[in-house]
Amino acid sequence: MKNILIKSIVIIGVFLVGLVVGASGLWFIAQNNIELRYYLLEHATVNQPQAQVAPFVQAIVQGDRTRALELWEIYNPETKSELTTRRETVISDLINAGISPDYQVLEVEWWGTCCEPSVICDSRSAGGARLRVQFIDPKGQPMLYIFDIFAREQPYCGAAMGYPPREWVIRDVYPFTEEPLFWKMHYECQVHSLLP
């Protein structure tokens, strides 16, 4: 019995040492590998803009105005008054609409916020994301809203700074038919024919 106990303790000890060595090795590799660090810090921890929508919708569905207000952070002093009014209106409208807890993110538009702001393809360098989110009202009708979710620290320089971790926050939410107040930029794709 004593031998079994000693063997069990040795096996557990070896396992724990291996776990610590493995975790330390992974952390060391992650510090020197930008791709792995990005994956571990954002993908594995679900720290992405889309993840900010769920708690906001949950607060709306539960009628928790206070929580919804906390999740939508107002940052820019220049647009504080407009955004404060919008925030109150949108939260009230969504609570009163009685939206379903089920929603769908239809599209994510990634924005680079460093140097020359623009729509980009590489989410790793994005300082902002514009999400098109579809809600369903009690009659089964779709309601399309835009969520502007940005890294708290701006501008975000991505590759130039080694992809530091981002803390995503909701900055603006508005019906599809309205204009943004926080990130006052639009991306419009245009096609031009080269034929006469």
C-alpha cells in the first residue's frame, strides 16, 4: 500500500513538473512568436469584438438598463453629448422592442486606426470593428443595427508595436439607417469599368 502511495505521489509530481515546464515553454515561445501570442491572447480567450455583443444583448433582453449603459463606453469628449443621447435612446428602443436573445452577426468590417484609418483585411492590425448585427422582434421581423467596437487604447498600431493585446469596448450602437457618431467614417466599395 505504501509503495502504491509513493508511486502515485511520484507520478503526480512528474505530471505537475511537466505541466509547469510545458506552460513556461509555451509562454516563452509566445513571447517571441507574434502569431502564437496573438492566438493565445485573443482567440483562445475569446477576446474579440464579437464577444462584446453577447453581454450587451443579454442586458437588453433582461431589461437591465444599468448593465447595458456600463457596457457601452463613451470615450470622445467631442461627441459625448450626442453619444450619451444616442445611448439612452438605443437602449430604450431595444428594451421596448422586446428583441429575441438570439441575434446574428452578419458582417465584421475591420478598421485600421493607426496612421491612415482604413478598412483592412487583417484583424490582427485592427483597432476597430464595425459589426452588422441582426435582431428579431416579437413579430419575427429583422432589426439591423451597427455596433462600432474599438480597442480601448487608440490608435492601435498592430504590427508596428508587435500586436499588443487589445481590450475591446462598445463605442457606438445605432440602427442601420443612421450615421455613426464615434467613428465617423464609411467604407464604400466602388467598381469602375475599364471598357469604353
